Amino acid sequence: MTIVHHPSEETLIAFVNGSLCEGNSLVVATHIAHCGKCQQAIRDLGMIAGGLLEQAEPAPIGKEARTACLSKLDDLPVEDVNAGTQPLRIPAADRAMAPLSLYDSGKWHWVGVGVQQMVVDVPSDTGTRVFVLKAAPGTRLPDHRHVGTEWTCVLKGAFVHDHGRFGAGDFDEADASVDHNPFVEKGEECICLVAMNGHVEMTGWLGRLIQPLVRF
């Protein structure tokens, strides 16, 4: 696959330092699993972070903190430790889906004409919702904008909007400044992994008419 659209540098840095919420991190990780360029960027950022850590002045740890940490290790059941060291066994053809395979998901349900949604059970304390969206070939979504953020990784097929064509592996990082009406290319259904914080607000007379029917 040829990947054109990638997460911003700020997003990759946040991914490396662990400051993303779990839902957004999952979508970024899914893109990285497809993308050699971002895999290298993550390695480079990790080396930079490691170098900065080595240069930092060591911070003393209180005796109570050390004792509390060691006591938690002593209390951990042996079977849990061993389970955590087992490699994730995923067929070679499905390894790009490895991040998503760690989570439970629901059933497909219709959210609009030609569009289905499957919720992914990702814990969140930020209100971020994660789901897989599947749209039939040729489907056009009404004009809309995002009240919040919507990060998308394309798993299959392609969609097009004002900011370009997004095919398998591409990453689309939309926020409240984006107002668009994506359409799915003909010939193949489009499946995307989405992390959404906030909601979609339809624009235009048609969008306002169907807004009560929109469920994502």
C-alpha cells in the first residue's frame, strides 16, 4: 500500500511520551502498524527521549515510595507475571490489525444509508469513543464539521474529501476547523477505525434535516 497521510509530528511525540488518551493512541498505533515511515519516526523519537532522560538529573526516591512499589511486586500473582510475558500470536497477514485485536467489539449496526458502525470497547476518561465505520462504495456523507476531534485510520478501501484521498493505512486528523463532505470511492467498501471526541454536526439544509437521525 502507498500511504500519503500521516499523524502530525505533535501527535507522534504525544504517542511516544504516552500523553494521548487510549482511544486516540489505538488509532495512531494502527496507522503505525501499517506505516514504515512512522515506525522509523517512532524509533527516532524514542532515541531522542532516551538521550534526554540520560542527561536529566536523577531525582531521589523516598524510602516510603520504594517500599510501596516493591510491596506491589510482591503481591502480584506469579501467573499474572507469566501471562504478561507471552507474545501476542497473530497470523502474519493480520499483524497490521494487532492493536485493534486487543479490544472487544460489538455488533455492526446501521447509522445511515450505506453506513454501518461497530463500537470498540476502549476505556476512556476523556469521553473519546472508538468505533469501526464501514461505508458502501459510492456513499457520500452530508456536509459536516466536528465539535471536538476525529482521528481516523483507513483499514480498507478509500474515501475522498476536500483535503485529499485517504486510502488503506492513511491517517486523517480532523478537528473543529474542518468542514467537509467525504465520499467513498466506487468499487470497494471503505472500513475505518475512528476515535471521536465530541460529536458530528451536520451543515447545510440536508444536514440539518437528517441531524436527528445521525447516531455518531
